[in-house]
Amino acid sequence: MTTSNLEMLAYEETKLGMICLRRRRLLSVPGRTIVTEITLEHDLLMSSYHTVSEAALSSRALERHQGDGLSVLIGGLGLGYTAHEVLRSPRVASVDVVEFLPQVIDWMRDGLVPLSDQLNGDARFRVVEADVYATLAAAPDRHFDLILIDVDHSPDERLGERNADFYTEAGLRRARRHLAPGGVLGVWSYAESSPFVAALRAVFDRVDVEPVTFYNRLIEETETNWLFLALDV
């Protein structure tokens, strides 16, 4: 469905509710700026207009690991900006993305999102349909140098209660087993979370909490997202 400034690319029922992929021209921004957005139950989930914090999750995790030939696990495909940023590094040998919704995987494979060509064309990139939280709760069958999680709005505002255990001390201890020595766990959030930071510090040797601040022209406000970076040193 297309209107003067909005094109609905997909509108589907999922395990989490109604999800929509849309492309629209931003009338509030000078020029012909086109953005791609995902909504869940009619709430904006992510946008190609503001991706600085998703990219920072990858770049700042990479800054904390000095190795080469890195293997990366990403929880949540979204529009692909976290994966795309980590694949920009020549130090990265493989990127495995775990995505809960098959519809999101199909959109990327079918070329409906802005980074489809780059991701589909990179031999280091692989995406599978699964629950990353269940994966990290289970015994590991391989180890990763970086584990990056961008699924929930925040540790305290989750897309599903099945995710809650990951943010506890016990859940983080299970997740840590999937890291190779010297590995980094990075988690994106739109808000701070003192209980999650306390759990991280009980499990990991070093924990950094970093704000990523940017000006959102769509609402004419400065926003801050948060990165939780835990190191197994």
C-alpha cells in the first residue's frame, strides 16, 4: 500500500504481534529523505534514520578486543546496522546473527531493507531463526569473541518475559560461557538500568556503561541510548 509519502512494504502477524515494514519520505526534513522503519504493534521499533547507537554497539565492542579473526554473535537482526558495522572491520572473520522473527530475516533476504545487498553479499555473514536468549542459556557448542545483543528496548522493558532471565546474574553467568577468553559482551538499551549493571559487575571482570547521545530531528530533541559493555579479561 502506498500513500503520498508512505509505502507499506510488509504487514504481518508474528509471534510478538503485528509487525510492519514501511518506507516513508520525511516531510519534516529538508530534501527527499527516505527512511525505512519497523513497527511492532504500531509502536516504532527501529528506523534507518537514526542508527548511530546501533553502530556504536559494534564499534565500541571492537575497540575493547585486540584480537584478529574475530567471531561475532549478534542477537537481533533488525535493519542490519549492528551487523553491517561489525562487518566493516577486517579483523572480523564471521558474524552469526540470531533473529527471533522469520519475517525480519525474509525482508533482508528479499532485498526490502537498505542494507540487504551488503549483508547478503558478505560471505562472513550468516543469519538463523532462533531465540538468542535460549541460545545463551544453553550449554555452548562454540565460543565467540564478541556477543552483541540488540533485542529489547531495555533490560527493564523487554519484548517478552522469556527474555528476563538473561538480565540476571545467573543468566549472565550462563551467557558468559559462550565467550572465548578475552571476549566482550555488549548490550544496547534505550535507558539506563542500575540492576542490570549490578548483575554485570557481579559476573564480569570489567563493565563499562557508555551513553550515545544524538539529536533526533524528527522530534526536535536530544536523545541518549545506552551501551553496556562487559569484558572477560
